[in-house]
Amino acid sequence: MQHDAVKETSEGVTALNAVLEAAPQHESFVMVITQKPERFRSVSGVVAPWGLGVFEVAADGQDANVTQAQLSQMIDQARRLRQVSWSVTVLVVSDDPAFLAAFAEWSLKGRLLVWSTRLLVLTRLPLHRLTHIRTTLAMTNSMLIIPTPSSTVRYSVYVELPYTGEEGRPVQVGTRTNQQGLTLTSHLPVFPEKFEKLANRPQLKVTYVQFSSTVTKTVDDPTSPGGKKTIILDPDIRIFDAIAENMNFTFQINSPADGGWGIELANGSYNGMMGMLQRKEVDISLSLFHVTHPRTRVVDFAVPVMVWYIRVIVHRGSPEVDPWGFLLPLTPLVWMTLLSSMLVVISVFIVLSNFLLDKTLPRTKLEKTIYCSIRVLFQEDLGVRSVSEWWWWERVVMSVWMMTMVVLMQSYAGNLMSLLAVRYIPMPIQTLQDIVDNPVTLIVPTGTNVARTFLDAKSGMLGKVGDLQKVGRIKSVLMSEYNEYMDTHVRRGTHVISLVDTRTTEMMAQDFSKLGRCDFYHAQEEISPMVASFAFVMDSPLLPPFNKRVLRVVESGIYYYWQKLYNPNFTTCLTPPKKVVVRTTLGLTNLWGTLVVLVGGSGFSGTVFLMELLCSRLLR
């Protein structure tokens, strides 16, 4: 009896070595997990270039709870060893269905069996007695080795394909004979990439929350109820649909009842779509998620699709007239230069009259020089009599000053007429500080990381915005209601909307397509950059092949192409003009600033005149 066990063990080791050597990247650390160590004493013959570890769980005659506890501790130790190893192959040897079922349960709970970990199960149990571990074999990178009673074929090697259902059977990949060793009997290799291209075109469950701005289209479809089918024209779904077609699977959308993306609750669980993934009610998220550290503890994320920024949508004010627009044709520096030039002209008159004229001749009067220079500045004539009394050099200086004023004032007049036709659009909110300072309410999406960015902030500028909830100036709204709130509350100017930039741009583009004008604008400040990606249930074997395809789509730039395709005016309102030109008659709204200057100047001059009269009478 002992001789037969040794012989069987030796042949089992030979079969294992044949499978390991036929596998790609066969050099790995090997973990042997067995219930009866006497059945696998000769482990020294296993090909393990990077080392070999043996874990024993002696379950005979023990309480089931004790066995479960031992198995849990063993799985935890094996997982730690797996985390520090480059490549790991787990070999399970047992003929006990209960032990194999317990191992399958705890290896998944303890995260021992991820896709990078290969699993080999060596058992004498027939296939019909292994139904309890078929799901584990199907969803992991595993192979099954079973001895056969045939005298020529000693061992058969099987692989369980995913999503085959209860009626499916494991596929025989190869056999080991004494004469030829391991022979492959199907198109599948050892440890095949069975999720690279799913064989049975299964229907996966995905979760999705539709934005209020998402474009949909109804097409004829005889297979759908009513002969119509609604297609969601969302770039996220377009990426997913292309990858699903390439990986050969279909999907069924299941939306959460609360309509949220998912935030962490006090007990550590999540609601919304994230909760459905955490509870494994669905396989993948069809919507993109912000990748955050707390979320990585409950789901796995694919490679990043894009980087999101939180942006704020604000209503653009109506075009307004600037009553002080008559000052705009010349900058303050030009006005200062103009006055300085006039002082230079007066100084030239005074200096030349003191140094060039003969002492017997009358000198230039200061009052007359200032008076004439100011008259030229205001485009008034000097009078023939005044000019005839000037010296030639006085006429030259004054002529240069007059030519300068003609050019400058003509330019000013032309620009002023143009500026009087300009309307200015107020855009007062550009930063988070502006939201705090202005009497507006901030709308945040319910159950999303965008909302938590403001609501959970305790300090800094985000903390100041978060404090607005204490005075009722933050309102949580479902994503499906965003367009309605934008068309009412935000358009009235009493509210502003916060959301990721791709969605805010989409909402403004659709509003422009409907009305033909940009009624909203982005505040300049970009808030909290975040990586966006698809989310999977923890340790999903679909993730590695999915990542390859997402990377190709992102690098091709087709995601941005789809965004512009579904929203023809996608970038139209990103940089709206702050000024508009209109054709209208001039009125008090345009000119009251100049009238203020006129009235103010007249009042000041009248006051000075009265003071002169009063002073002259007092001095008599």
C-alpha cells in the first residue's frame, strides 16, 4: 500500500512538472497546499526554480471550525508570500471535496488567487464531484489534473472556461502518457488567457448612471420590445461597447436605486454604483469613476481614461454699457504722457524766451503761453491777432504741438465711436473665493466624490466653500436633474453648478445648440484634478485584457473625437467673448458718464467763480 502511494506521488510530480514546463513563464515560486502530507512527500521533484513552500492543513478528526480557522491562517500566510514573490504557482493536492470547497472559498476571500497567481489542482475526484469549485476554477488562472484509469493515459489536464453555466464542462487541454509525456489535445495552451477573448459571448452585468445631458437616439430594432431600441450616445459607453465587442461579451445595464456614484458610509460600505461593485452585484462600472485611495480598498480600477477637473458653471450677465467708456480709447499712461507733454511745451516757451530774446524785446508771458497750449489741447483756435505777435520760434513750437494734438484727438474720436457700440458682459465669479463672496448657492451632484470634495473639506478655500452648507448655500442634486436646475436656477443667476469639466462643457454645448448663444461660462479656477477610470469588482480576471484595450483607445485620441461627435458645439462656449458689438442709437445709458464730467466741471468752475467774486469784495 505504501509502495503504491509512493508510485502515485512520483507520477503526480512528473505530471505537475510537465504542466509547469509547458506553461508560459513557467519559472515561479511554487506553493504546495495539501490536506494529507503523506500523499505528497516527494515534493523535492517539483520543478521550482524560484523556491518551493509546503503548507499543511491536517483536517482529519478535527472540528470543522478548527479546520476553517487553520485554513484561514494558512491562506493569510500564503497571500503574504505571494505579495513578495514575482510569480507564484499554487498547487493544491486533495481528494476531499469539503477541503477543496473550503480552500476555494477562503482563497478568494483572502485574495490569494488573483489572475497573476496560477492554480494547479491535483485530485483523484471525478469531474462530476468537482461542481463546488467550478466557479473558482472558471474565474481564476487555474488548471485541473486528474489521474485516469487508463494504462496508457496516466493523467488528464483540464481548464474550466468562464461563463459556461451549469451545463458546460471543463475542456480537456492535454494528456500525459508514459511514452510521450504531456500532449496538448486542443487549441488551448496550458494556463490559457481565457479572458482575452471570451468563448461563449456571455452577458455581463454593468452599472451605469445617466447624466441629464447624455444624448440618446431611438433606432429600429425588431428584437427589442416595441421594435425600438434606445442608444445612449455617451463616449464612456462607446469605449465600453467597442471593448465588449472585441472581447466578445454583451452587457446588461443595472442602475442603482439611489442614482449615485457611491460614497463611503459610516460602516465602511458604499452606496450607489460603488456599493453594487463592492457587493459584487455587477461586474464592471459603465460610468467613469474618480480614482481615490478609499475606493481602491473595495474595487479595482482600469488604466486611466482621462484626468478630470471640477469646474463651476455660472450664468453670463446681460451686455451692459460702460458709462466711463470715453476714457478707454487712451490708457492712463497716455493721459499722463499727454499732460506731461503740455508741461514740456510750456517749459520750452519759458526757457527760450529767457535765453534767446534780447533784453530790450518783450518776453513771452506765462499766462498767455499756458492759455494757448490748453486751447490747442481742446482743439480751439488761437486767433490771428495772438499769433501775429509771436516770434518765429514760438510759431514753430506751437505748430508741432498742434500737429500732435490733431493726430491724437482724431485717433481718440475714431476709437471712441467704436467703443460706444461695445457692450460688456459681466462675469463676476471666477474663483472659489468669488462663490463665497457673492450671494449664490452652489449645486453639487448627490453621492459623488465631487460633492465630498466640498462637503468634507475642513480647511483652506475648499473648507470655506464647505462651510456654506451651514447657511444653506450648498444644494445636493441628482445627476439626472442637473440640466433642469441649470435651465432654471443657474440661468436666473441665483445658483452655480459644480461638476467635472467634460460634463460641464457638454451641458453648455447642448444649451448653445438649442438657443444659439452662450448663456453660461466656466469659472477660471480648476479644482481638484482627479484620474477617471472604469471600476471592476475586486480581483476581477477581466481587468488585464480590458486594460490593454482601454490603453489603445485612449492613446488613439478617439475618446475626444467621440465627445465632439456627439456634441457638435463642444468647444464653442469654452472661451466666450466678454464684449459684444451692437448697432444702436446713442442715449443717456451711453453718455451719462460724459454728462457727469460736464456737470461736475461746470459746477466746479462756477464754485471757483463765486469764490473769486467773494474774495474780490472782501479785499476792497
